[in-house]
Amino acid sequence: MDAEDEAERILGELRAQADPVRADSEKRYLKSELAHIGVPVPALRKIAVSAVRVRPARDELLGLVDALWTATDDGRPIHEARMSAVEVLAKRVELLVPGDLAVVERLIRDSAGWVMVDQLADRVAGRLIVRYPDLSAVLDAWVRDPDMWIRRTSLLALLPGVRAGTPDLDRLTRYGDILIGEKEFFIRKALGWVLRELSKKDPAWVTAWVEAHMADVSGVTFREAVRRLPPPDADRLLTTYKAR
């Protein structure tokens, strides 16, 4: 694979489906500074992953990711090109090695927005950590990082383990204690999101966590955490929450 040529092919196919109205709407919704082409996610994903349908070498994958991530229109990075980079990385995450978590971190820091950060956190960083559990130690630094999106990632990277039935309850407990006082909506939402996913498999643990943090938990986190709990538990917690 020639990474530059493949990135150009992907961009050409994306541009062939350009929708200026969608591009303007999406740019406003995301409050984005990037250039937007206006391609629906299913179409974008199909175009992007076609590049790695045949298993590439690791250096080819990373080269393609870099070529897409750095592509510009009039000096501005292209939203759909960066989303394509995320898609090919997620599609072939099995090629990554522990040192590549630094690449993922760079992309997250460069994203500064939920639409790419969440995909990188869950589908790439989280899955890489499931394969290489020792990488979890990196999250211990991320949870205290000045960058809000890195702190959000420290939580969302726990999701693959939760879904696989191997939740890192020690880290979730510690990270919850560290982040429960956060004022940032995206951190509060992420904590609730992880608790909601865990409640599908271990509602008793989530119920106990919410009860123990009732005095401090934000409304955003609380609503997400109890959303999938058994109704008797959710109703009881809601009554207690309202009476605080």
C-alpha cells in the first residue's frame, strides 16, 4: 500500500459524495474548526475500511492514518479525512503494539472534540488496553491530565473491558473518586456512561456505587448510571437523590 495514494483515493471517493448542506449543518452542530465535506457516517465508514480490507502491514496502517489525519483543504484539516483515519485504525487495531498507544494519545489530544475522541478512546485505546493489560497504568496518568479530553478518555477506555465482562472495578472506583467533583459536562457524562454499561452486567455494583456517592454525584452522572438499573433500585435511588 502507498499511504499517500490510498489517502487520496479515499478523499476522492468522499468528495464524490459531498453534500454542502450536510457539511454546513454538521460543522455548526460540532462547533468544528475543520473543513467539512458532508458525508454520512455509514458511507464514510464503507469508503475508509475498504482501504484495509486486505490486512496491511503495521507501518502501512500507521502511514495511512497519518496521511488522512494531516490532509487539509485550504490549510484546514478535513473532518471526514480524520474520521476515516479513526475508522481504519479501529478496523485494524489488532495490528497495533503497546508503543502505539502514544500515537492514539496524540490523535486524541489533536481532536479536541467528542466525535473523534470517543471513537479513539473506546474502539482503539480501550481495545488495545484489553489486549495489553499493563497499558492500563497509562490511564492512571490520563485521569489527572490537564486536557479534559484525555481525562474523558481515561474513563471511556474502560468500556471494552466492561462489555467483555472483565471490568476494571479498581480503576473505575479510583477514577470515580477522582472525577466525581468535575464540573465539565463531558467528564460527568463519561462517568455515567461507563456506570450505565456496567449496570447491564453488574447492577448491584453500580447501585452500591451510586448509594455511596449520593451526596456528591452530579445529575448528569446519576441519570446515566441509573438508566439501566432494575426499576426498584432505580426508583429507590431516585427518591433518595431528590431528597438530598
